[in-house]
Amino acid sequence: MTLPDTATGQAGADRTFQVDLRGLVDLLSHHLYSSPRVYLRELLQNAVDALTARHTLEPSVPAGDFGIRLYADGSVVRVEDDGVGLTEADVHTFLATIGRSSKRAEKIAEQRADFIGQFGIGLLSCFLVADEIHVLSRSARTPDAPTVEWRGRGDGSYTVRTLPASARPRPGTTVTLTPRADAGEWTRPAQVHALARHFGSLLRHPVTFSDGGTDGPGAPVNPEAAPWERPYPTPGARSRALAAYGEEVFGFTPLDTIELDLPAVGLKGIACVLPEAVPAGRRHGHRVHVKGMLLSEQAEEILPEWAFFVRCVVDAESLRPTASRESLYEDDTLAAVRDALAERLRAWIARAAASDPELLGRFLQAHHLAVKSLAVHDDEILRMLLPWLPFETTDGHCTLDEFARTHRTVLVTSSVEEFRQVAAIASAAGLGVVNGGYTYDRQLVHRLPEIRPEAAVSDLDPATLTAHLDPVDRETELAAAAYLAQARDALAVFDCDVALRTFQPASAPALLVDSREARHERTRSQLAREQEGGVWGDILGALRQEAPRAQLILNQLNPLVRTAIAIDEPELARTSAEALYGQAALLSRRPLRPAESSLINRSFLDLLAHALRKDS
């Protein structure tokens, strides 16, 4: 590392920062790198970059002639490459100065985009698992260059020696680590081999591993090219191979695989369509390689938020890693890649809609929410897929296209609760109502006229529904007047009016017409009354509107209601009205307020007590 200049005693003399290497390594392990296992990735990366520089220096030599060899036997971990190597000056300049990268040197900087690393601190990650790093290197730039040995220690000291060329007969670099006792988890032979396959399975240079147990060159770490780079006899064989690779990487059988190819940034890979639905908004991490080296398994930023129905594995040339090389740097290139990949997903949906209805049906069954989120903001997807998307309606689950053929006017509720309240009554009255309470549904239903201009869409208004409920004759209304008065008095605590109508189905005794907004407004009005005279009461009073009342509409066609309105005993009339209100509230399937739960229990007990008194 760079040592401080000797003080000159003169005021204003420049000095060099002193670096506490142990403190820096602790900073890297706790705040930059996610795990000590990255040491092997950094060594592989340095080796790959050295090979890239060697190929630039000797372009006529086939790239396959240069390789990387790993060795681990439990006592040492060694990484050897046939790369460009280092001179003694390079060692002093680059290995002993924190933050400077040999990849920035001389002419290599001109080809910087060819290298994976950009930050020059990767070698320090080895101190996460070892107290000493031994580097033996011979430069390929100078004929008959000597071998240079560098030893760096965790206390910040290092030594450099020049050795005969015979110490390393061929150009390249060997890095050897003697693991600490507490680093066995990451330096055992099986683990080193697994990490090499994990990080380097798609590297373009040959990588082998040996644990010293057998003679020979060692087992290949990356025996095959990426599956999208291999030749296949037929398109079907290619599709099956890509699907098998997706299953191997992600652990599920894809519903389909989408090939991704962006030549402008050198990106290739696949998107695997998940076979099952995922919760809305849950973003999956994607597996991103940069120039063959695994960068991240959790790169959410490669795709837009709405694309949570796929998981991707890609290899790219032009994406920039962050300093930790565990995520992508957010810049204009990444934004353009994200937009281009989004367009590939849209194109796949369009192809499925046009040529494979069976695949589209299975896709929508699992991922209709994802498609709805896309259709809200994408006119092309809206026009293409709105007729296929399922919605909950008074005719059951069906598409809007089917529903609009039966109902010229499509009514849409603002909440699931509202739909549950009115569905049975609206269906019996011949009204076509769509549940707009689910995410995106109400917005999409209102865009139906863009696809079917003859369809009319409007929000469901309580008045629309009550207008389809038939009034009772005047004689019945007068006979029920006393009961209705008792019922209104009993339900006044809930700001609920009571009316008598006839409607289908006759099995429904009562309909509670209420909305969440109306309940909120009544709650606010109640708070304002309770806080009257205070500052908070003045604020609530300023916000107060005329609180809309709920309506309990009794069905005169129902036998239970006909029996109730004939009751002439005041207490029993009140109790029966409370019971009918409780039943209607339960049928609405909305959460009950504590007062409503109490009312249901009390009315049941009162009716039971009345029956027991009558029997006795």
C-alpha cells in the first residue's frame, strides 16, 4: 500500500493518507460485500480480465488456449491464469496501492469496457478469508520477463522479490491463499468448487478445478457454453433445452421461456414465465451475468415492476456493476435495457394472444393481475387483452367482452364490499354489475368503451339499485308503518333508515345499502359532535358534510319480513329489526363494527328469551 511521505517540517507540505488495512477489510466485509464467498469471484474476475488483456496483446492466439486453473486441498486455495501478468513496476504500482487497478494502466484503459472489474479493490476481498496473499506473476508484455513475487499481509505490510524466469515458465499470474482457521466454510475443496461453478458457469475462458486427489488438468467448471449460445437440431429442441436450463436455475418448470437478445448491449438470455400466480407487487430477483461472470441473483432493477410474472437469467456485455459488483449501476444504459426487455415481454404476450390461445389462457389464469397492471398503462396491451381478462360479475366470472354482449350498460362498484352487498339483488333485477374493488379492475372496466364503443359504463349508484326495487302497495305500507317506526328508532344509533320494498330473490329478507365512504363520513360527524367546542371539533366541523345515511330495505316478499312487520309488541318489534339489520350486515360480508357485533348477539339472546317466556 502507499506509505506516508516523510514530514518536511515546512508549513503546508502535502502528505498522503495512512490506511488501516484491517479497518478497511472490516469495512468491506460488513458494508460492501454480502459474504466472504465473494473472494473467489474477485480472483476469478481478475484472472478473466488478465486473459482478456492477454488476448488483446496476442489476438492471433485462440482465446481457448488461455485458461484458469483452480486448486484447493483444505490447506491452500490457488488460482492460476495464463493472462497478461505483471512486471515488478506493475506490482509496486497496482498491488501495493489501494484503489488503483491494473486495468486502468497504459493502453489497457482504452479497452476498459472489455473488463469485468472497474474498481481495483477486489484483491482486498481475499483478506476476508486469509491473513496473507501470495502472488507470483510473469508479464507477457516483455520477452524473457522475470518472475515477480508479492506477499501482502493483513497488517498492511508487503514484500516484493524478483525471481528467475524459471520460477514461472509461462506468462500469467498465480494467487495463493493460506486460509484462516475460521474461514473453513468458504475454503474447503468442495465449497471452492461449488463457488467456482456458481460464479463462473458462463465464463467464456476454460476454467478447471482440482483438489489434488487425481492427476490431470482437473474437472471443468464451465464445460459448455451458455444454453442460448449452443446449436440445436430443431427449434423444438432449442425450446426444450432453454426450459430445462430455466428449471435448473430457478427450480420450477416454466410455463414458457422467452428468448432475450439485445445486440446493442451484448445481452442474451431467457425469461421464464412463472407457472403460478405471485402476490401483487412482489418483485423477483433476476440472475444477471456480466461478461459471463455472475453478478447477482437478486437483480430486481433489470425489469420493470409490472413484470413480476417472469424470472430472468441474462448475460450482458455493457451493463455496469456497482462497486461491490453485486448489483447493477443505475444509468441510462440500464434504463434503456429495462425498456427494451419490457418490450420483449409485451411482444411475447402479443404472440400468445395471436397464435396460441391455450397458452394465453393458462398464462392469464395465473397472472391476470400482472397483465391488468400492464394494461392500465399500455394501450396496446389493453386493446389486445382486455377482451380476454376475467372479472367477477353478477353473471359469475367472465370476460368483459362476454359480459358486454349481455348487458348494454355495465355498472361497476367501487369496492368488493359494495359488490357483495348488491350482487344477488342486482342479478335478480337484471342489472349487469362488475366488481371493481380489486386492484386495477375499476379502471379497466371504465376503458371498455375504447374496445367496444357500443358499451356504456357507469359507477353503481345506490339510487340505481333502489330504483329497481318495486314499492309495496299503499295498504301494505300503512299496515307496516308502526313497525317501520319502531325499526327506525332501534337502528338510529347506526344512522340507518328503514324502508319496505319488494324485490327478487324472495329468499333475501333485507338489503343493507351502505358504503365505506358513508360510514367514514358518519364516523367523522360523530367525532365532531363529541369534540364540539374544542379546536379538534372545529377542524372536524369544518370538514363535515351532510352525512349520508345507510338504508335497510326490507323485502316484503320474504316470509320472515312479513311475519316481522305484523308484530305489535314494541320490544319484540325492535329486537326483530335489530336481528334483520344484523343478518343484512353479515350478508354484506364487510367487517362488522364492535357495536354491530354486540347488536347481533343481543338480538339473538332477546329473541331466544322471548321464545322461552312464550313457551312457559
